[in-house]
Amino acid sequence: MQFELTEEQISVKEAARDFTQQELSPGVIDRDRNMQHPTAQVKKMGEMGFLGMMVDPEYGGGGMDTLSYVLAMEEISKIDSSSSVIMSVNNSLVCWGIEEYGTEEQKQKYLPLLASGEWIGSFCLSEPEAGSDATSQRTTAVDMGDYYLLNGTKNWITNGGKSSLHVVIAQTYPDKGHRGINAFIVETSWPGVTIGAKEDKLGIRASDTHTIMYNDVKVPKYNRIAEDGFGFKFAMKVLTGGRIGIAAQALGIAAGAYELSERYAKEREAFGKPISQHQAIAFKLADMATEIEAARLLVYRAAWMKDQGMDYTSSAAMAKLFASEVAMKHTVEAIQVHGGYGFVKEYHVERLMRDAKITQIYEGTSEMQRIVISRNIL
């Protein structure tokens, strides 16, 4: 197997790392505390090409592979998970879904806007009683001939307050169950789209998460994605790819916590020497480094398999499951390494711990990943 990155991939990684230090690190604590959306920073992410990394250059994107995207996600997540989740949704769920399954007209119209960051996208699947269960859609899209009439409520929508475009999953033929579900491109400026209040969250507080209401929204027939009844399969395909992005986010959170802990342990002294020279701390750092590297290999492998056109369903779920649990475990350990300082915001690790928790929940909980994996191995 080839474990070395290409020169292009190394350049992407370095560019993302420089961007986080120069643009995202300043003010990250205040943005978290005040739930302040990183609007200016996201605009620059668009200018840098981070919002449409895998989009074909024909549609204004970077034309990069999934591994390059994962490398950038990892670096950005080390510093600012709120910004990386905005990037993840736009790349993995919205741009990839439209490019892979949309019509040529849809690609030409929407991808350049999304890839440049002029528009930000949202993926609207979860509902008050559905979560990530795409089979239980209560949002309806009634076929009215030339258009669909969309009604319903979606919640936990990332980018909900800032997005110009929603990819919405809705039920058209209730009697057909999951075979009656469709996916639609909805512009948020259309009459009947209402943005609810911003959620006050434990972590990723600077990213905006909203409930979205649709009241008799007229969606043109040509804004349906793929053939009639393809919505469930579309959601499953998109979520599988999205798990790689969230796995990369979890990896970045864990790696960021480790880097802070290693630095602190070398600087902080106790009993006459740096605490890194005390076996209790040294062993913690050794365990962190080992498990983070294992997560990295799982995440990179899932990205590589996607780039090779292989079935990456199980590998994506494994990467997401393991990386998210490593992120949660080792952000807690990072606080322990920092001692009392880890409990205050100035040292960043408490924020990383709060951010880590969501990686075990969105794109499907850890329990859901185990279901996906077990179905593929048994």
C-alpha cells in the first residue's frame, strides 16, 4: 500500500493549516462563546476553494480527490469545528449530491455558486420525529403537475440561517413508503420558506443550526434531483459520503487536542521537570498518539476507497464510528493533561471536548454506524 501523500495533497494540507492559523484561530473562542457565525471566514474559505473542493472545474470547483478534502477538513477541524462543519455540509452533502445525481441544468446553475461560497447549502433530512431515518419523512411534496407543493418541518439543519439553497428530502407517495420519497433543490428566497430560531448548542456553537419550515412552497419539477422516487437512495448515498467528512472532522478535533496537550506537557513543569517526563502523562500522550493515528488510517482509507470507485459504505461507517469515539475519549484526556487549565476556555481543549460530542451524533449516531457495519460484515 502507498502511505505517502502526493505533492498536491501536501500542498492542500499546508494551505489549510496556514489558513486556520491566520484566519480561523484569531477570535475562535469569542465566536464560540457568542454563537457568532464565522461569516467573513467562510467567505474566505470560498475564495480559497475549500467549499467546492471535489466539484469538477467545469462547474467552478477544485476537482480534487476525496483524500485532499479529508486532509483540509482535518486541519481546519483542529482549530475551528464550527467552520469545518459548514465546509463539510457544503462539500459532502450538497455539492457532491447535486454533481453526482443532478441534471446538467442543475449543475450549471447551482454548483458554481456553491463552490465559490457565494451561496452556502444545507441538507434537510432530519425532522422532529425522524432524525436521520430517511424512511420516516412527514414533510410532503405533492405532485401538482408542473411543480411540487412542499410542506413540512426540518430540524437540526446546519447552515440553516445562512444558506441560499436547501437539498430537501420529502415524501411524495406515502403509500409507496421509502420508494415514494424524492429529493429537491429549494432556494431559500422562495415564498413559504421560513427559518426558525437558532439553536443554543453544547458545541460547534459558531455554526448556525435552525429549524426550517416549508409552507406551500412551489418547487418546479425541474428542481427534483434524479428520477421520481429516488430520494431515499439519494439520501443514503449522500450520507455515506458525508460520514467520511465527519470522520475527518472528528480526527481533526482529536489531533488538535493532542497537539495542544503535547505542547503543554513539554512546557508545564511539576516536581522539577516538564510533566511530559512523568510516566503518567507520557503514557497518556502515547495512547492518544496511537489511537489518533489508527483513526487517521481508517479515515484516509475510506477516502481512498471512495476515490477508487470501490464500495466504501462499511469503511466510511467504521471511520466515522472509530474517529468520533477517539475524539470524545482523547479530548477528555487532553483536559486531564492540562489539569485545571484544561477547564478554562483560554486553553481551547474544553471547547474541543464539547465539539467532539456532536461527531458521535450527526450523520447517524454511533449505534447507527454499528448497524451499517454489522449489515455489511454479517
